[in-house]
Amino acid sequence: MSLVLGIAVDVPLRRLFDYRPPPGVDPATLQPGVRLWVPFGRRRVTGVLVETRLTSTLPDSKLRPAIAVIDDTPVIEQSLLELLRWAADYYRHPPGEVIAAALPAPLRIGTAALETEERWTLSAAARTGELPPLSPRAHRLREMVAALETRDAADEATLAALSPRWRDHVRELEQRGWVLRLREAVAPASPRPPLLGDGPQPTPEQQRAIEAISAAAGQNAPFLLHGVTGSGKTEVYLRAIAEVVRREQQALVLVPEISLTPQLVARFAARFDAPLAVLHSSLTDQERLRAWRAARSGDAPVIIGTRSAIFAPLARPGLIVVDEEHDPSYKQQEGFRYSARDLALARAQRLAVPVVLGSATPSLESLERVQAGRATLLELPARTAGAKPPAIHLIDLRKHAATQGIATPTVLAIQRHLGAGGQVLLYLNRRGYAPTLFCPACGWAAPCPRCDARLTVHQRERRLHCHHCGSEQAIPESCPTCFEPVKPVGQGTERIEETLAKLFPDVPLERIDRDAVRRKGALEAALDRVTSGAVRLLVGTQMLTKGHHFPDVSLVVVLNADQGLFGTDFRASERLAQTIVQVAGRAGRAERPGEVLIQTEYPEHPLLTQLIAGGYDAFAKAALEERKAARWPPFARIAVLRAEASRREIPTEFLDRARELAEALAGREVEVLGPATAPMERRAGLYRAQLLLHAPGHSPLQRLLARWLPAVEELPEARKVRWSLDVDPLELF
Ligand code: ADP
Ligand code: ZN
Ligand code: ZN
């Protein structure tokens, strides 16, 4: 009887593939997590061994042997492999794709997992004089042979010193049988405890948090570190990590977006005199592989990365930190739709290490986790170094005249703060010049030809852009329907920049949004101009709300809070409150007292009044009550089945069938809602609709999904649409 190997192959099928062991390989020696070459159709591909079994559902005659084993030791260690299997199940995603997401690209095509070094040695035949002698005129070749005669083997550096064309010479010697090439794994450098830089003396609250985290070493202990912006959360991470490093363990730190937070990485680099492994999406494959190896060997005591770094291998795990845990970028929005924050909790549990979720504006999920006793709350109530919380005021746009989106009291406040030597930051979550190009004569508004949306005016480029599908066109001279003149209506950051330049012609001004910092290095340069004080006025989008420390900003203006007040999504108000509080947190981070102005036409809206009277905590308390009453997450679990197609009726037909299947299986616990079309039904030429599954908890939902999805996959209608399942979706469309 021979064992069957259950292997994950990177293809979009929700199952493992069965193979017999490669010829001559004892399956008992194969550990789950090693890679193998396997035949797949007519191709040869790599796969990862997930399990060995006694039986297969395939008949014996259909079972093919794997071709060869690639690794001696697993590329994915046991506990990570278990996490990935669990995640494939939980998110109902093909296991091969889930496992591939955890590996740097070169490892998916069979590159050695360990770093190898090439060395060359004289062949036995050369050493015993069995080969025909080299020509006396082949000086270079003879020199190489002479150099190799005196040692067991020579490395690249030794040979390169002999001749600039050493590679050619070595290749020739190899071909003639004189030289053999060896590949040896480089032994990981023995971990040396890195030197630790100094930080400020922790406050008593920081000290308490650091001690609680350190006392939980070696245990599965989730913490929520809730502290207002500037309260010293990063300092708590740094100290807790220093403890981990002192114990010769590793810390894994997740951050929302590294390109937006160069300051944070710099702070880590300054504190730990050790190689940091930094993992993010703009690395080359080789850079990513290097960081992966440093994490796996244990050479890097601290690993910092974005979402997918949650899959980084760890030789000696000690702590996981998720900074800005509320940030939506932790949820992957396509393909394998995982939440890195949720996987951090699951991974820490498997590894038995503490996990710290940090935020000034925690997600309602994490607050509920604390309420339910599944996480410990650590609070940093005050700002450090005597900085005071900013005063927040509403500017009623119905009462005050506004020039291009900036109300008169706002203009006066800007003047006052600039006069007192402060910097001013204006936030508007809309790039471009104006959101609409409008014809006052006939009411035409430039539409996107491929979406149910309007085109945004980009004045500087003289073009119209769709922010949903990316399509572009020139700005028309006049209205295409009535030929009257058209005009931009509403404000984007580009227009605010223009208005500010007119109002404050002598004040250095910077715009920070995706258009302004497209060039590599442009964002860093712009942030430097802000922190150095060269820039006094700053206008920008969401990019400005992320963790930056601008010590001189004393006034923050939220130009339009109203876009999010009446969102259709059940998370719209949570997002808006987080954004307002985060951007407000850029004000008065150092000695200068801060002020925040929020422009709105709805000053009585409860979200705004709660934020002003009681801060984020008051908002969150009320929002949690509402979610509970309405039975939305975190008090329920949802999943959505999305579908899109080029004809309007097709997605709904598919979802109607899927709904019938779900209702037949669902029982009473899971509610099936929809299908509903998206509020913006057509995007990039495709019509979109979705079905929502709503369950009281994740077990009934998982039980249904496990039986339902295979049936959905088999529907004939499924072949006519692009469909995807999103478990724990962040956005409903
Ligand atoms: P957060 O991560 O909560 O925004 P930081 O850790 O970045 O806060 O701290 C904000 C500022 O206060 C930083 O400049 C930091 O160096 C400083 N800081 C943090 N903790 C202390 C402390 N205990 N004493 C003095 N300054 C501190
Ligand atoms: Zn017109
Ligand atoms: Zn479009």
C-alpha cells in the first residue's frame, strides 16, 4: 500500500490534487509544506504538499506520480500551513491560490528557498591528471586551475579577482570536465541580539501597556491598544518589540501602506540596529525573496510589512503588531479576499504569541472583541509631551458664504494660524479639479461612457477622467448636446489649491494626492517639505490622514464632511468618523495647540454632534448599539456573492438561481437577501449585482457556504458571469 500526496497547485480550483510520491522517494520522509514538481495536464508545475493520506478519491490508474521533491525542509512551516488551510476554508478560496499568496514569486517557480552560494572545485579527473592537458597558451584557464588546485573549492569573489571574464573561463573549464560547480546553502548568520537605540522615557500609561504585552509572552493574548493620535502607540510597539528582540525572538509588524509612512519605517530602523525585513508591494521579486529569507532564517528580528506580510515565515515568533488596525487596506478586495487583521489574530492564536491591534479609531469589530472579553483593552488617554487634544468646531455651510468650497470663517481661521506661525492642512477626499462638467443651458453633465458615473475634470491636464474605470477624454469646448459653454461644478483638491493660491498668494503651498505624487519619490519629497516647514499650506486627500507626524500643523480643515454622512453602506458612518478623527489628529501634535474645523451643511447630524461632544468613543458606543439593534456585523456575519456581466439581466439571473440553491440549504438560521443591483450599476461596461447572506454567527454561515458554493460553481448560469464570494466584506458593493 502506498501513500497518496494531497498537493496544492496554484490554480483557481477549490481542491487539492492527489499524486503518488515521486519514484524512489519514501513518503514517510516528506513533511507537509515542502514543494514538489508535479505533472499538471501537459505542464510541469510546482505544488506544495499539504497532507499525506491513505486513500484517494481517484482510481489507482488515474493517480500520477509527482516528478521530484524540491525542498529538504518545508518552505511553509506547520503552523503557517494550518493557518493557510483554515483561511482557504474560511474565505472559500482555492487552496493553491491561498498558499501561493504566502510565497514570494520566485518560490512559486521552484527557486531554492534557502540562499545558496555557488562554489567551484577541480574535478576528480583533473586532480588525478586523467584529462588531456590544457594548451600552454590558455593562460587564463591555467591560472584558474592553479588557483583551484590549492583549495577545496573557490567562491565567486576568489575567481572574479583573477579575471574580469572569469565566468566565461569557468564555463569553458566546466565543459571540458576540469571544473565542477557546487551549490551550497548559506548557513544563516547566528542571531546576534541587535543593539537597541534609546527612546523617550515611557509615561506611566505607556509603561503599563508595555508591561502587559511583555507579561503575555508565550501566550495567545490579543490586545487592543487604543490611544488618540500622538499618544505614543508607536513608542509602545517599539518597547514591546525591544523586549521580544532581547529574548531573541521576532516581531511581525503590519502597517497599512509603507509608501505612505516612510517616517514609521525610519523610526524602526533608528531603534533597532539590525536588518529590518521590509515587505510591501513595490519590491522586486528578488528583494521580496531576500526579505522572506531573512524572516525565515531568523536573521531579521523585526519584519515590517503591508497586508500580505501576515504570511511572512517566522523562525522564532514572539509578537504580532497590527498598526492602524481599522484601516480598510488590510482587507484584500480581489481574488483571495482575506483580512490581514483577522488572520493576525488567528495566526497569533496558533503560535501562542501576543498580538497588539493599535488604533486611535478602532474598528467596531475590535471594540466588540474587547466588550465580549476576547481582547484586553490598553488605553493611552492623553497625548504625550504636553500636547493637548485639538478643539473641534463645525462651520455651517448654510449660514456662511463659501468661495469655491472654503467658507469665510475658515479663510479667517487659516489667516490667523498662518499669522501665528502654524501650518494649515485642508482635507478633501476628492482629487481632480471638479467632480462634474456641467452645461447650465441644458443640464448635461459629462458622463462616463462605461460607468453610471460622471467624469471628473482635471483642469491642469485639460482632460476628463473616470475615477471608477480609468477612462479618459479631452475636455469638450462646448456642450455636445446644445453647444452652449460648459463649466466645472464642485471642488476637487486641484481647485482648492487654485483657490488657496489666489487667497494666499505669498504662502508656500503643497497639494498631496495620487495625481500630485505619481512620480517615485515625489511623496517623500513633498512630506519632507512639510516637515521641514518650507510648506505652510497643505491640501490633500486620504493620503494625508495616514499616520504622518507634522509637528507644526495647528489647523486642520475638513472641507466637506457630508459625502459620507448619508452613505448607503452600513459601514459608511464608521469610515467617516475614523477619517475625521484621523485627519483631525494631524493638528497640534507638538507644542502648538490644535484646532479643527469641519465644514458641513448638516451640523445637527448625530455623527458630528457625537464626535464633537464625546470624541470617537462616544461615536463608537452609539454606532455599536445601532449595529446590534440592526443585527449587522460584528453582531452578525455576512458574506456576499457578487456577479457582473455585460448585459443587465445576466447577473440577476445567476443570482436568482444561487438564491434558490441557498434557500434550499439555508434552514432558518441564515437569511438570503437580494439579489440587489449596485447603487452604481454599470462600471467599466459591466452590470453588477449581489446576493447577501446574513447569519447570526460564523459557524452557520460557514456550514451553508461549504455546501452552497460547490452547487453555485456548477450552475450553468455561472459560466456567463464573473462572480466572486466575499466573506466578511468591508464594502457591500
Ligand atoms: P502614535 O503612534 O500614538 O501616533 P507616537 O508614538 O508616534 O504616537 O508618539 C507621538 C510623538 O510623541 C512622537 O514624536 C514620539 O517620539 C513622542 N513620544 C512618544 N512617547 C513619548 C514619551 N513617553 N515621552 C516623550 N515623547 C514621547
Ligand atoms: Zn447643453
Ligand atoms: Zn468609468
